[in-house]
Amino acid sequence: MRTRTRVPALIAGLAVASIALSGCLYAMIPSQSAPTTGTTAVPDTSGVTADLLPFYGQKVEWKACGTGFDCADITVPLDWSHPAKGELKLSVIRHLAPSGTRIGSLVTNPGGPGASGVSFVRDSITTVVDKSVENAYDVIGFDPRGVGESTSVACYGAKDMDAYLFDIPPGTRGSAAWNAQVESNNKGFAKACDQNSKGILPYITTDNAARDMDVLRAVLGEKKLDYLGYSYAPTWPTA
């Protein structure tokens, strides 16, 4: 009887010891909690002039926009030569690197020109970067000025756009009449873009888009831009 009473006590003692040991081991494991939605960095405003400080120093408010993604809007100058002239909105998306493995932000751009960087990251994150890069960086996508969910250029409605893109000009290809019709179609398209875009069309330039990315770098809290561009996009930062 004495042996029988000791067995349950021994088992209970081993269970308590096991739980205590598990707790000690668990406490030794580094925390891997992921950053929460809304987390924002301290902007890098070093060397920024007073007229550009409202853009470089802006606080980004991130909101969940799908499983694993946060979205936000930032503002940039309409005219970088005259920052007080007005503002444009840039739509930005991020996919956070796991806590403990993050080394910075990687700004991406699908090029095109004119493709949506927000859709690029949201719909194709595994194509944009491989798993090792995804684990090392917050992967950032953005719609450049004039594109998509950013302050965008508007030209034709759907019916007129289909006609512009797909209707075949009359006459023999390459003839004077055919070339004149093509030129007329292009002028009509450019005029529609100018009329329907609230005056922003002259400011949709490569130089302005490249400077916008420097604001994006700064509000992400980065000292240096890490950038991955596809198609036409790799030329932007040096244009």
C-alpha cells in the first residue's frame, strides 16, 4: 500500500517539474511578435528645407487592407519646383517582414510605365520577391503620381478608350491619310487627358516621380532607398 500511494505522488511531482521546465525554456525563446497595423516609423527629415518639411515629416497612418497587408496615403508636392503650389496623393501598400528578421524597407515598382505598384504587391507578392527577401524587408508598393489609386490622370471613358485603342484607322497603313488619322487620334487622346485631369498632367513626369520616392523613403524612416524596379521602373531614380 505504501508503494501504491507513492506512485501517484511521484507522477504528480514529475508533471509539476515538467511544467516548470517548459516555462523556463519558453521564457528563453526570443519574442517573434509581428508589428501591429498602424505601426509607423519616425520620418527621416535630416537636411530637409522648411518648404519641404510638411512632406518629409508627415506621419503615416497605416490601415489593414487585406490579409498580411497595410495601406496608407502620403502627400507629395504637385510641383517640386514650387512646393506650395499644391499636393498630390500617393497610395502605398506594405507587407511587413516578420519581427526579428526585418532589416529595412524595400520599395518596389512594376514599371509599365503606368502600372499599379499597389496591385503589384497585393496580388503578386510571391512574384515580386522571393521568400528570403520577403522575410528580410517590409515590401512596399505604391501607385506613382497619375496612376491608379493615387491622384490619377483621367482621359477617355470606357467606350472612347476602346475605340482609341482598338479601332483600325481607314486607308492603307503608312499612307499619308492613315498617318494623319493616327496623329489626329493621338492629339484627341492627349487633349482629353489634359481636360479631364484637373491640371495635373504637366506634373506627371519622371523627375517628379523619382523625387516622390525620396519622400516615401523618408516617411518609412529609412536613411537610404532600397529599391527594386521592373520593366521601365529601373530608370526612374537616375532619370
